[in-house]
Amino acid sequence: MPKFSLISEYNNIIKEAPKQKSNKTKYQEYIIEVESKECSVYIPLRECENFENVISEETSIDEDQLRRLMREFRGIRNKDK
């Protein structure tokens, strides 16, 4: 009997286990105007249609509205632009 049979058994189980697919979320980039400045935001693809509907209804967006929209649609704001 090997000295570390549990470790070798564990390693065999790990090798035989199927690889998990990564669940990375894909995003769509939108350039929107916030308080007369262009802003780049990323919205998950599953939320894009609803986000576009809300954005098309808004006449102007301020920082507070942008924060609310990012929270509502699980968006990410690009601070570089």
C-alpha cells in the first residue's frame, strides 16, 4: 500500500473530472452622453434590449441616473473615457 494513498486517489479523481466551462459574461459597449460628456458603459448581452429601450426614452442623463441604470442593468462604467 502506498504511503500517501489518499493523495494519489484525490489526484486521480481531479484528473478524471470533466473540465468546467467558464461562465464569463459577454458585454456590449455603449457610448452615451452624460452631462454633456461622452461615457463608455458595458452592459451584459442579456440586458441590452431592455437597456436600449430605457436609454431611447431618456432625453438627458445625469450622474445619478447613470448610477441607477448601471445598478439596474448590471452594467460596468469605463472610467477612462
